[in-house]
Amino acid sequence: EFVGPGVPSSFEPQAVKDILNNGGKRLLIVNSDYRPATSKQTKQLNAIDTIIHKYDKKAIVAGEGALMKDLITIADHDFKMVNYTSLAVIFVIMILVLKSLSLPMVLSLVIEFAIFVNMSIAYYTGTSLPFIASIVVGTIQLGATIDYAILMSTTYIEKRKKSADKKKC
């Protein structure tokens, strides 16, 4: 369908030239055998990006692979920011509700450790997860466990005030 570098440009039909070279821009089509969102494709995209920017600083790499790479990069940054913000807000809420500084710290660390363990199971079992899985699992687990952490902590504190023996609580 398209001519390769071995065919002189004089053989190309004008309609194809108009599509591939338009308004000072040039369209280059590169096909890859790598699947999107893999480390091999990311390495290949980085190499292509380096090569094209030697010739044109404003060049753009587009397509499914490049879009997936950008989406993963952006989502990873966004997830970290949302996670840090959520944790900070929840920490402040727990300080206000539990009227303690140490208990929210312990609960936050335990919950974050549980999320870490939950996500590391896939790694150790060799299971490949989509990048969005960590965002969904982390958010749901943080939201669900914080409610129970506050409920269990306040219940324990109330029972502890009623009984002097902490083993009975």
C-alpha cells in the first residue's frame, strides 16, 4: 500500500504525497510487533522518540502504543497524588474523630501495608494486572478499611473507658 525507502519518490502517486507530506509536516508510519503497554514497546517508543527528535524537536509519536505509554505515565502520577491526598485527609479526619495522634498513624501504616501486600501477591504469583488495577484496588481498599478502622477503634476506646482490664475489651 505504501512505498518503502527503496522506491524513488517520483514513483509515488501525488495523492499519497499529499497525505504523507502536508503543510510542512511529514507522516511516517512505523509498525511494531510488540504488544501495547509492555516494557519492550516502551523501550522501542523511547528509541523512536529519540531518533525523531534529532530531526524535529516538535515531532510527535502517536498511536496506540504511545497513547498507552502516556496514559500509564499520567495515571501513575495521578494515582500517587490522589493516594497521598486521600491518606492526608483521612489522617486528619482520624485525628479529629479519635482525638489521638498515634492511633491514626498506626492505622494508616497498617492499611497502607495491607494495600501493599494485596498488590504484591500478583507480582509474586506472576499474574499480570492492568495498570488501572492498582488504582482501583488501592482506592477501594483504602476507602473500605478506613471505615472499619475508625469503627473498631472507637468501639475499643468506648469499651476500654468502661473496663479497667484491657484484655476484656
